[in-house]
Amino acid sequence: MVRLLGIDPGLRFMGWGVIDVEGNRIRHVENGVIATNSADSVPERLKVLHDNLLLLINRLNPAEAAVEETYVNRNGSSTLKLGYARGVALLVPAMAGLHVAEYGALSVKKSVVGTGSASKDQVEMMIGRLLPGVKMVRADAADALAVAICHAHHRASANHIAAGVRMA
């Protein structure tokens, strides 16, 4: 069994989701968001993200982490601030000794729903099917669980390739 942490980076809300994977089975462990106060300075908010993500990793002890890649939007300032949060999301697990994978939104949607053009509602619906009984705190947490599931699928494929297993 391996425990995976999925992270949906954001400066206001950083979504996170943890699953356990054993063979083809996935089990929900926990999910949530790390929220920051938009009235605080960016450095203070980044510290909140850092400290809480580190506490989360220490408490839930994942073996690996996966972070969703961000897209560039028209507002350069917003993109830059999102990049800061993404840096924290990449750095904290790496500093904790975890392997960190990155996946684009299309790859995440395709892994969870089967199509890269899936809507947020479709992703949330599939999360509910793949992880029966899961209660998601916010859409950010659902996105983070989707990133963790995406990593589980990619990880299984990579392990099969490394072992020389042919998939039909």
C-alpha cells in the first residue's frame, strides 16, 4: 500500500487530498483546504501555506505527492501569485523527502473522467464514484483528490512498464 497526497495550488485556497493505493484499489483518507486571509501580505500567506502543508505531511505521512500544473491567465499579477503558491506546493513535499510529480489539468481530467474536456462537475461526480462516501470540503479539495488519483494511475502504469508487464 502507498499513500499519495494530491495538491491543487492556490494562494487563497490550497486544496489537498490524500488517498491510499493498493494494486487497483484506491481509498479516501482525508481531504481539505488550507485557507489564507487575503488581507494578509503575500509572504505571510505563503508562510501559512508552508506551515500547514508541512503539518499535514507530518500528520498523514504520504509516500509521494502530486501537484497540478497551473495555467497562465491574462492577469500577470494573479498568475505570479499563483506561481508563488505552486512553488510552496512543490517545495514543502520535496523538502520532506517525498517524490513530487506534476500533472496538467487535461491529464488529470482524462485520468479521472476519461476526457480532457470534462467539466468540474463531471470531475466531482467521478471522484464520488471512485471514492464512495467521500465528503469534499470545497471544489479545491475535489481537484486535489483528482490529482492524487491521476498520480495513482500514472504511477501504476510506470510500475508496469518498469516490470516489463504487457498491458492489453
